[in-house]
Amino acid sequence: MSTINAIKVVYHKNISVWASILMIMTSQMIGFGFAGLFRRILVDNPYMWYPLTLPKVSFYRALHEKAPRARGRLSGFQILVTCAVFVFAYSIIPAYFMQIIMVFSFLCWIWKDSVTVHQLGAGYYGLGIGSLAFDWDSATAWVGNPLILPRFTIMNTLVGFVVIMYVCIPVAYWMNLFDAKRFPILTPDSYDYSGNQYDITRVFGEELQLNELAYDEYSKMYMSIGYVFKLGFTFAALTGALTYFLLFHGRESWQQLNQSMKNESKSGDIHNELMKKYEPIPRWWFYVIIMLTVGLGIVNCQFFGQEFQLPTWAFLLSLAIPSILILPLGIIEATTGTYLGLSVVAELIIGYLYPGRPITSFTFPAYVQSTKMHAITFLAEFKLGHYMKIPPKSMFLVQIFGSLLSSSVKLGTAWWALTSVENICDRDKLPKGSMWTCPGIQSSLTDSMIWGGLGPARIFTPGAYAGIYFFFLVGAAAPLAVWLVARTFPGKKWIRLINFPVIFMSASFVIPAQPVHYWTFFAVAAAYHLVARMAAKEWWARHVYDVSNGLDLGYAFFGVLLALSFGFSEIQAPYWWGRDFDSFCPLSECPTAPGVVHENCPVY
């Protein structure tokens, strides 16, 4: 869906409805087909417990089970409703009347005229020291849900965030690596050498083909140092995930794969034993889905390929990549609750193989990422059915129907918004506080420019950004070091909790996630896992999922109400200084290199 939005909004190109429908349907259904190939390892295996699925189990039990309630205590359902009502009523304050509390940047309030302090303290586009938000969405939207993620995942996430935000970025910036001081310290934008935003119209023609002569006359493309390290840690996360899988789960997965081919199961898990009374899903169902949707995808490429610059060979390659990575990434998500997107890696591959076509850098990664995401999501839903003892065939049919229905609704809604909302995604022309600013669009533009438009061969050249390729080696070496230490000291069980894929993944979330989102996530995690757990351990253990479900449910209902009542009609709250979203750190995006001129910034 985001690919279609980006094509129409970023590059103002038309894409037909049928091409959009086929693209969304095939990317979903192929993922569902691949999911069936790994069910025995990622669902039947009792060690694949899916931390993010357990709250759903608690939610359905709270709705349907009539457990006796102790006198003077609230039941799980009552706690869920209470939390939902509270966050529903409270969310109108940060989302509508007082958006300033969505990012408190205290240092900027004290030193209002210091570029360095603003860079250090800005919750958005800075390093976020002392920043905090007071809304539930900021705590959960980007990093994860701090109430339900395992504590070792939260600690690994903290390590990754501190390393990238308070070691790598500031050291590289003040050493002026990659000419970092000529640009803001942490933004998703692309720049020319003078420090201005990169003007893509100067190097691309109407057909979005690169004009190499114009590119040589204009400027290379540059990135903020924060975005450079985001890419580096994304590379490390990929090789780290593969190494981690081979070292810690390779032998076990191979044994289970052999058992699945022989239709054997030796796990002895109680859930598996109870599920044996249901008829399993025939494997050929998944094979049929794969063959049919691959065929439809090839038809889409043949008839509508020019609209999204995706030839048939690239489409087939976009399916081969997730088919290899679903298993290692699925194991990490099933055991830690952390996920890794494949968009950057896919963009890197297609950028080398098919450069000079920016729209391809949207569509190719969309197939890679969507196929992987829907496969693992489908497996997680099967695990939910495993916990709840739902017949597998029923689960399969309901998921297929629900996915087709939801994607149709999303496409219809997006199509209506893109054709009906004036100045959609144009932040300069929209009123302050508008819900139609599309915050991820600028990052999409930068990505498409790097990978598809100019190509990584031009961007990551020696003397420019080629050094970040070493992160691939770092990602491969780090889990190996942990594995060797764990084998050397087998009695130290805590060593295995050092999970470098999670560390790298958490660092790679930076942009679009901002420091204020991380600090709010850690603050809520500390309050609940430390304070609440010590104060009322029994209550915490019994109702942690009820609280999480209630807060999520209340905010979801509020989001729908806000969009329907105020968003579509662009009704603004009464104006006052705290209404508009502002971190009060206007100098955080200022360059500090001598002679670089930027609007509203001092010149050094």
C-alpha cells in the first residue's frame, strides 16, 4: 500500500487500479503460501512462543472466559475496559488540544540559542537527551510495546539505541566523517554538497531516467550522519540474523525440517498433542497459492510492468529473497518479538542490478518486504490458533478471507484520500496539525533516490559512503563472538541473552523512529517492569497483558474517532502556543560546517 502511495505522491505518476489490486493481492498471498513451508519449525516448535501473540490470547480469554473474581478485585476484563476508557479519554489531549506534550525537549527550553544543545536535546531530528513524550502512541508506535516484550529484548534494544545514538552518531559527527557537519545530524532527507535539499528535478527527466551529464554537473547526493548509521546497522542486522540462526538454531531447524518432510513430530508439546484431534491443512493448499499468485504476478509485470518499473525477472528475484530469509527472521521474531525489515537490503540488491529507475526501488522492496511480513504474520496467527485450539483449516480460510477484505478496504481508502484530499502529503501547503502530512514519504524519497535513482554504485563509492559495507562483517562477527563465549562458559546462561540481531535491529529503527520514541518506550518499560513488578508482583504477572490490550484498544478506537470527526473535516482545536506539535528545537537541523548557509540558522 505504501508503494502505491509513494508512486502517486512522491513522483506524481499514475498507476492503474488493476495494477494496484494485483500487486497487493500477490504480495500478500505469496507470503501466505511460503508460510506453509515453515509451519513445523515456526509453529509446532514449543520454543517458538511469539511474545507479541500472547496478549491476543489474554484478550480473547478476557472476553470469553468467566473466571471467578476475588472479592474486592477487578477481573481481567474489567482492567482491560478501565485502561481502554482511560487512554481513550486522555488521548484527545496530546493528539488534538496539546500536541506539545508529544515531545518534551527540556534542554532546548533552557538554552534556546545554542545549536549544539539543540542537536543534543531535540526529541525529533536530534539526539534526544532529556526528551520525553506523554502519549501511548509514542511509546509503542515504532520501537515496540514495552509492556509485553521480554526484558532481555528491552535490554538489548537499549544497548543498540545507546550505541548508535550516543556513540556512533556524535563521534562521527564531531569528527566530521562523510562531511557530516555540512548537513543536519539526524534527518531522512537527501542533500547536495552545499547543504541544500537534493533537487531531483535537475538530474531526472520526465520518464524518471537519470541524466548522467546533469548529475555530474550538479552534485553527488549526501545524507545525514544519522541516516548513514541507520543503513549500516540495517546491514549488520541482516548478516547478524543469518549468523545467529546458523549458530544457535541451525541444527535444531535442520532436524525439524527433516521430521516435517517425514510427517513426524517429536516435540512432546501439550499444544501439539491437543491439536492432533483436528485435521491438518494439506500442504498442497500452500503450493496452489504460491503457483497461482506467482502466475498473477507475472501477468501483472507483463501487462502493467511499465507503470511500476518491475520486469518479470526482478519480480521472481523479489520472491527468492524472502523465501530464504523467512526462517531465520521468523525464529528471531518468534523468540524475541523483534522484527527486521528487508526493504534496505532489497533496495541495495535492485540498485546494483537495475539502477537509474527510482520507482523500481519502491516496487521491488515492496514485494520482498510484504512477502516476508505476511508469511511471518500468518505463522504468528497460526500460533495463536495453536494456543486457542482453533481448527487449522478454519484458521487458514478465515485469515485468507480477512486479508483480502482488509487489503481491499485499505486500497479503497487510500485511493479516495489520494484523489480527494487537497495537497495531501505536502507539509508546506497543509495547515499546521493536519493529519495528512505523510511523515514516511520523505524517507521513501531518499531511499528511492539512493537505491533506484542514482544506484548504490554511485552513492557507496570509495571516498564516499563505501565504508558502511563493513557493517555486513560486523553483523556476521558479533553473534559468532557470543556463541564462542557461551560455549567457553556454558554455566553462564545470561551470555545467551546477548542477542546482537536485536541490538542491530533496534538501532536500525532510527528514522523514522526518533529519540523521543525510544526514551518514552524505555520510561514505560522501567515503570512497569521494575516499579509495578516490585510493588505488586502477583498482580503484574496476572494482568500485564490485560493492561496492554486495554491501552492498545482504547488508542485504536480514539484514532478512528479522531479521523472521522476531526481529520476529514480539518477541524482544528482552538489555537494556543501548546496546540501545535513543536519540540522547540529549531536549531537541531542546522549545519555546523564553516560557510554553509541554511535558512534560520547561524553561519559558522
